[in-house]
Amino acid sequence: MAESFTPPAPTVRPAVLDDGPALGELDRSTWSTLHEVVERPQPPYAPFFDERHRPQDVLVAEEVSGDGGAAIVGYVRVVPPTPLVCNAHVRQIQGLAVAGRARGRGIGRALIRAACVAARGQGANRITLRVLGHNAPARALYASEGFTVEGVLPGEFFLGGRYVDDVLMGRPLSP
């Protein structure tokens, strides 16, 4: 009987510019109305990184593949929610994706925890996010990591023929 390969826990690291193509492909492969409010991307695809979406704002989860190479299996984008000095103590998760083949292995949780550590390292004492009301798996994950619902914008989006709430969640970043 052949042994199956169990990948080790992923490594979370800062993104680099060369990760852009793999991250773009991950974004396209995980697109769903469960968490997206924009239309499905179509060719020609926009680059993952641009002047508003910089490598230094992204953490990637990478795991060793069966052939010894490394593959990006997830990412989280953590940015200041506004350019205002009075809001500089807050960071916001503005994107989280995990490859379908890697789901259910704690990668999303590892990325959220790494995002909180990175935000604290940038001097933040609070982290926030927005999640669609019908995305129960993501909401449960965020709640299990200490995020609480801080507001709801009822029917904020019209997706798939129905109105969907925009749920605002946040949590303090204690040292």
C-alpha cells in the first residue's frame, strides 16, 4: 500500500511582487458570490498587485507540495482602512482566500492570526473586516478568532437575485 503525502502546516510569509501571478490565479479560482460583490473576472485579467494593492499589504500561506516545491494556498490583505491619521490605529482585512484543495486544514485561521500579529506590529490596536451576511463559514471563522459583529448594513448588495447584508466585524488587538 502506497503512503499518502500529508503536507506540513503552511508557512505564512509576506508577499513579494513575483507572487502576483499565482495570487491572481488563486483569486480567480476562488471567486464566488458567497464572498464577492464584483463580477467574475474575465480575460484580460488585471494584475493582482497595482498602486492600491501592494505586496507589502499581503501575507501568503505557502505549503510544500509532494514534489518538494512550494505552492501558494492562501492569502490575506491587511491595510489601513483610511489614510486618516486619526484612524491609523486600525487595520482592516480586505481580502482573504484559501485554495479549494487546501480548505479545512486551518489555513484561513493561520492567515487571520498572522494578520493580527502583522497589524499589531504596525502599531494597530484594532482590526476590522466586512463580510457578506450569507457567508456563514467565514462569519463563524471570524467569530471563533474573536471578531464580533459591530454593525450590519441590511440589503447593502444585490447578488444572485437577492439582497445581501454587509456585516461589519472587528476585534481589539491586545498585546
